[in-house]
Amino acid sequence: MNTFKMPQTLNMLALIAAGILISACSQDDGAGSGQESDGELRGVVSLDGSSTVFPISEAVAEEFLTVAPRVRVTVGVSGTGGGFKKFLASETDINDASRTIKESERMEAEANGIDYLEIPVAFDGLSVVVNKNNDWVDFLTVQELQMIWQPGSMVDSWDDIRPNWPAEPIRLYGPGTDSGTFDYFTEAVNGESGASRPDYTASEDDNVLVQGIAGDENAMGFFGYAYYIENNDKLKVVPIDGGNGPVTPTPTTINNGTYSPLSRPIFIYLNTASLARQEVKAFVEFYLESAGQLASEVGYIALPEDMYQASRDQVAAY
């Protein structure tokens, strides 16, 4: 697991969390909840889902541990779709998602009697990356991305994209089909969620993709901006031309929408029944208080404060 060190925010977050925990303790006498007679919060909070959202959820979990050490927060990585399967079976409290819930998943939630909150936590930009030694790719258009990644693609070598590029085989890396990043990329580039050529190295673990691309001069792939930032010494990011000239993903271009069409919000989905447990409600409140500060620390872009406040108001209603 990655470990994020944030001493500059720890004291502030500890004060925030202390206020949240004091509030939680004052609202319940502890019977049947995560608060024991000694006043300490206990219990387990379970998250699973997107590898793209994993870094921020893991960072929040680590910071929460410093103020609620007896609460065990587990953060799994099975992809957005895999995470929804567990979430909709009531196996987890929270699903990390790099896309919105699908209609089929929404209907399953309704059939299973699961009420949920959709909570955006940050902005992210899908980053198209190549090997650090790649000196020929200056940018790619969305049309070129489609030519490479569409079902039935005939692109086998770099010169199939542009004739002046090397006649070397192109090796592709990307998220697996359970990934929300895969769904978002294929919809943005190919016009249909899930529509993609199948002959690429797929993994739900973005670190596997990073290692593959970093070790192969003819590789290209895509994943969330946070993983590019974490590995920018090993990879080269590719500016994308969505019709108004090449744009490099940065906090500014992702936030203002000019990095189009590959910028999007990322989410957590919360089972509202889990909010009856004090440890879960305290963790979610801590998440929403700290997400804006921690987002930039792990390579995301914070949402406007009024969006976090709107989510805090939703949670407070339970």
C-alpha cells in the first residue's frame, strides 16, 4: 500500500476529527454503536472499489487512524464495478467509484433495499502516458485515441498513427473492464462505455500499469492523474487535443474543464444504513472535512467548498 506523509495537515485534521468525534459522542449514549463506555470509538469501516479513488480514501483512512485508533478502516481495490458488486450485496459500507452508478446497479440497489448517497470527493483527469524515453509523441488528438483504442482497431505500430513515427509495435496498457476509469475513457473516446479493443494488458491495479509502461519504450496507457503525478519521474504525460489544441492535464486544466474530454469528478457511494453506526458516520464526516486538503496531497484537485458542504449537509440529515 502507498503511504502518504502529511505533517503539515495533521494537526488541523486532528482538531477537526476531535470535534466530529465529540459531536458523535454527544448524540448517542453508545448503546449498540461504536462508542464504548470509556468514550473511545470502536468498530470497522469497510471501503472497496476504484483504484483511482484508492489514494485519497487510503490517505483519509490513515489520518483518521491518528484520531480514532480503535476504529479499523479497510480500503480494498477491486475496481469500481467490483466494488459496486460488494456494496450492493451490503458487504461494504462505502464504494470508491471513478464513475457514476450505472442504471443496472441503481436498479439492483433498489431491489436490495439499499439506500445510498452519491458523494463527489475530488476532480481527476485521465492521463494518457508513454515511456519516459519516448521522444516522438508530442500530443494525441481524441480522434487518434479513438483510432488506437476502438473495437477492431488496425493500429499495431506507432507509424499506423502518424507515418513519421517509428515502425515499432505499440504495446497498450489500461484498466480492466471492472474499472470506472475504463468505462469513462471508453465512453469519452469511443462513444460507448465498455467499447474497446481487447488486445491490451489490463489490470485493476494502476501500479501494475505504471511498471509496465515504465519498462517498455514502445508502451502507452491511461489511468488517473494521481498515479501519473506519483510516478512522473518514470513516465511522460501526453497532451490531448480535444478540438481546441493540445492541453496537458494539470490541476488548473482539470478543474476548469479545458482538459476535455478526459476530466471528471470521482465519488464515494455511502450506504445510508451504515450511518447508524457511529464509527461510520464519524469517518464519513472526517472524510468530507479533510478531502479538500488531502486531495492535492495525493494528486487530485479539490472541489469547491460549497460542494463539500452540500455533502456534509446530506450526511448530517441521517
